[in-house]
Amino acid sequence: MSRPRVRLVVTADDFGYCPRRDEGIVEAFLAGAVTSVSLLVNGAATESAAELARRSGPPWRLVAARPRRLLPWQDGIPGGGGGRRRGFASGAEPQLQEDAREDPQSSARRVREELEAQLSCFRELLGRAPTHVDGHQHVHVLPGVCQVFAEALQAYGVRFTRLPLERGVGGCTWLEAPARAFACAVERDARAAVGPFSRHGLRWTDAFVGLSTCGRHMSAHRVSGALARVLEGTLAGHTLTAELMVHPGYPSVPPTGGCGEGPDAFSCSWERLHELRVLTAPMLRTRLAQDGVQLCALDDLDSKRPGEEVPREATLEPFLEPSLL
């Protein structure tokens, strides 16, 4: 049976986290393994990363801003690769919801002001607004944040975001229990964010993968399997757009890196290097080609305009946003 055709964006997250991370991302990009790069707006190496993108000229596909500190609270999030990643998506929810209930206007204002400040910072660094914005650790789909996030992006004319909804991630038995719980929470929040995102005209790819293939769990077999899983039920012969979230790089060396508190354990581990090796090895690209997957950049995509339901079948419309660089 023929499979649906897939146009796949491979996005390297957290450009600007530290020089060693950036070195690995550049290596993966030049090898053709990464097709888009997201800039961590307030990373330790953000300015040098932005300068690298400016000097590199048109071939760079730097299209995303990833604001990290949208909220004034944080908690440790168990990650898919050793240690604990810093983020917002699990431990922050009770505090976020409590604050939103007690003072929703003040809570929304703080999120909006921080997001707008970081969008302005991106514009100052690169001379233009991003075409794609999402949140570090998927904070942008959190209840109480997604609505304000969507409003701010609409006001800034940003029309593309990431919907981190990876179908079937709860059945990925190779994930450790905390990592699987985190991935399921992200998937749940992403489903709930579809409505606010749609109402404010945001777009995203038809499918997303990366929660089940992060760090030590990445392999050519698992990436191929994740894509097959999210495409189940799609009619043969259709063309879908998909995004693969990746984190290639060389291990950070403390104290350099991070967003003010130094690099986290996952960043310092071998797992970033493992992703870099899997992405640049011939096996993955050979497997993707066999599966009918075509690599492309975000600004090359035809993107669907989301409806009321979570996107499944492909209904493609032109995505007309220009490349950032």
C-alpha cells in the first residue's frame, strides 16, 4: 500500500544556548540534516548565534523565536535524556492556574509583556520579525498561556507556530515514566490549544514528532516509526506537512550556556551529541527517502490553515510568510 507523501521540516531547537550547542547545529545544517533553526531569544550565546546567522546569508533558515521565560515561575522537568531539564510544562501548571484564577488580568499581562519584549529583542538582533514562534519546553500551549500567546502573535503578524501534538506518544514504552508523563501532558495541552490558536489565525504543520525521539531515544528506526504513527489514517497519495523537533549539539561545558542559570544536565550530557550523530549519519536520510519523506524548510512548506479539530488529513493552503534570512 502506498503511503502519504510527507514534506518534513527538521527544526534544531535552542540555537543560542551555548557556543558548543551552536557548533553542532551549524554542523547538522551544513550536512543537510537540519532544515530550520530556532533561536532561543535570551540564551547565553544568542548574540553570537544571531551574528552567525546574519553573516551566513540566505542559505540560513532561521525562522523561529523560542522565548524561554514567559512566566515568572519555574520548576524542574524530568527530561528524556539524563538529569533534569529546566522548564514550565509540568510543575508550573498548578501555580499558573492558581494565579490565573486569582488575578487573570495581571497574569495575562505579565505573559504578554514578556513575550512582546522577547519578540522585540528578536527583531533587534536580526532586523526583522520571526515567521514562527513557539515556547521553550512547549510553554506556549499551557492552559492560561496559549490564549495570550495567540493574541500576541496575531498582533505582531506572526502566523506560524508549533503544535507539539505527537499522536501515540503515550504508548512509547521506551520512554522513562517521567518523560512519558511529560510528553503526554504536552500532547494534552496541545489539543486544548487548538481552539485559541485557530481563532487567532495561527498555522502549524499537519503532524509533529520529536517527543518520543529525544536524546538517547533517537534512532533512524524510531524517527521513521514516529512518522508512520502520526500518519495513521491518512489517505494514500495525500501530501502532509510534518515537523521533527531535534536538539543536536556538542555537550555544554559549565558554566557557559543556558539562560542565566548555566547549562542543564541534559545539555551537558552525551545525548545532544547522540542526536547530532544520528541526524548526520546516512542511515536516517536513507530511511526517510525510502519512506517517501522530502526534507524542506518552513518557508518552503504549503501549510494548512487549522480548523476547529486537531489536524489529521491534509488540507493544504499556501504558506506565504517569507524566509527570515
